[in-house]
Amino acid sequence: MSFVKTIFLNGVRGTDGMCNFARPVLFWSAAQWMEDALSNELFEVQTLCPLGQTPFDSAEQAFAALHLPEDAEHVLIFTTPMPELTTEDLARAAAVHLACGHAATLLCCDSPAGAQGVLRDADAQVCGVGWSDGPKALHGAFFRTDALRKVLPEARSLFDLITRLAHTGGPCDAFLLPAVLEVNDGASAWAAQKNLTLRINLGHIAHGVQIFSPEATFISPDAEIGAGACILPGCLIRPGCKVGENATIGPNTILENAAIGPRTSVNSSQVYDSTVGADATVGPFAYVRPGCHIGDHTRIGDFVELKKAEIGNGTKVSHLTYIGDAEVGERVNFGCGTVVVNYDGYVKSKTVIGDDCFIGCNTNLVAPVELGDRVFTAAGTTVTKNVPAGALAVARARQTNLEGWNDSRRARMEKQKK
């Protein structure tokens, strides 16, 4: 079956100056939602005014710039995005158009009384667009390309195009769509987002995902979430995410291009462009920056920040620690306040830590530096040189006690007060 070339007239600015097809709706633009619905073997999408280019100032300018593709027998034109349309809706409409062979098939839905819609003659043929007692709002239309070429040069709107085509004797039909919102300003984009949010969340619930508050959980349409996963309120699961079976996400968690393993918990934390293995815990209040790979059975605790870090299986980074540009082995324990000092103001250097190491509290690891397997660093140590396997690293001043010093000081201070 030949392609139906689909054209988005992404030309007309809304009242806020934004092109309607570029409006954000739940992590995607309105155009991306429609392209996703049209992503099958039947349709091929091209945008007259691609996102990011200077838009037209009016619908008349957009129609004047419209050039029909030479290699398509049929064209589908949208002047306003409808992100709620589904692949099934559009495939059924296309099947009706291709089967009937009419010059045009209008995409309509029920609208309030008095709205502008399509008019039919005594033979029930569409004869134009205007006012009707039982109107159908016009959203878009399929066209036979040969019929469209005859009337396109004079047309300046979709309504005008249909009217001219009907008056030339080209037979038209109409396909009734489910009630959907046209996105033409910020308020309608928000209303469509509410509907799409509920559609996505209920779809996940139907596949065994527990979502405590569907109204307060925002999941990208391309996210993959395994059965048995639990999504707590306040979560934003942005594009490119995969969540494994029986994982727990949230509350108040942001994931973006993140892969979370099965049975892993990410609590009140943010994970970007990174992977977390199975049976791990992240958070609360952890910040996993891009380029991190966290292994299985790991613990990334509160106020821990990771950046471009490889964390081996079974490693625990429990609290108040920064690890950046580092390769960490398995079963390593990080004490509170550890810092991987990876940046000297000009160059970012790498730290390598072997298996079964114990990193004492308030250790500074000044990169580039390597610690072998089973290394122990004493609390308060600043490591600037490589440490061999099995060694203890101590780099701090020896403690000296001056007996009676503070008692004498306190006595002097109290005497001065008097």
C-alpha cells in the first residue's frame, strides 16, 4: 500500500507567539505526539515548517507555501495538532478514505452547537463548510493528490480548500473521530496533557504497574515499566527511561534516560543518563548525573552525588559523598564525607578503586590516583599517591595532646569577663 504523505502546517503562531505543533505536551511536542500516532507503514510525515524554523505569520502564508509531494497518491493535512489522536483512529480513517476513493475525506468530531462544520447536500455528499444544526468540527482531511492540485493554488485555509473541492464536483466524505482536543494555546495544551497523562498511567496500571496517584505522576509515552513496579506520587519519568519489574520509584523522583533494574528502589532522588542495577537502593536525596553505571546490590544513600562513575556490585556509598570520573570495584564501603577530587580547575582526572576496599570517613582521593584491592584508608586521609593492594593509607598529622591547655584558657577568659 502506498504511503499517505502527512503534512503538518506548523506555520501559525498562537497568541503567545509559539507555533502550535511545537507546544510541549507531557515531555513531547504536540508534533511528536502526532508523529508517534502516524508511525506505521501507512503514513509518512513531513512538516511544512519544521520545528525550530521561523514560523509563518498566518494560515494564508502557510497554504501559499504548501507544495504537494510528487510521489504520493494521497495526502493528509493537519493545520492544528491533536496529540490525543491514536494510531488506531488514524488507521481506520485512512482505510475509509482509501476504500471509498473520494477526492477528500474530512476528519471531524462532534462539536458544540453552532460550531463551524461540514455541510451535506440532499444526497448526503459533503458540499462545503459552514454553519449547521448538527455540526462536525473539522480537524484535518485526507485528499486524493490529483484532485487537490486543482484547487490548492487558490485556497487559503482548510475550510476554503474543502469548499472549493466540493464545488468543483469532487466527491467528499467525512470520518467521525473520537472527541479530541485541538492544541492551539497553552490552556488547551495543558488540558490535552491531563488527558494523555491519565491515558498513559492507566495503560501502565492495566499491565500490572501500581501507580498510587495517577493525577500526580507524569510518565513519558516512551517509558517502559515492568510489571509489579510501584510508582509513588510526585514522580517525573522523562523520555528514554526503563524501569524493571518490582522496582519502586519515588516519591518525588526524577528519571531521565535512565535504566533502573528490577527490585531497585529510587527514593526522592534524580537519575540522568545512567543505569542502576538490580536489587539496589538509591536515595533519599541522591543525585546521579550523566554517565554513571551502578551495579547490583548497591547502596547509593542520602546526599550522595555521582558523575561519570562506575560503581561495582555490592558497593555501598551511604551518605554525604561525591564520586566523579571514577571506576569503583565490588564490595567497596565508603565512609561519610568522602570526596573524589577529580578537577583541578583545568583537567578532570580519573580515580580507580579496586575490590573490597574500605574508604574511611572524610577521605579525599586526589585524582589521578589508583587504589588496589582490599585497600583501607584511615579517616581524614588525603590520598595523593597510588596505594598498593592490601595496604593501609594514612595521610594526616599525628595527634598531640596538650594537657590542661583548655582549662587554662577558660580560666583566663572568665577572668577577663570580670
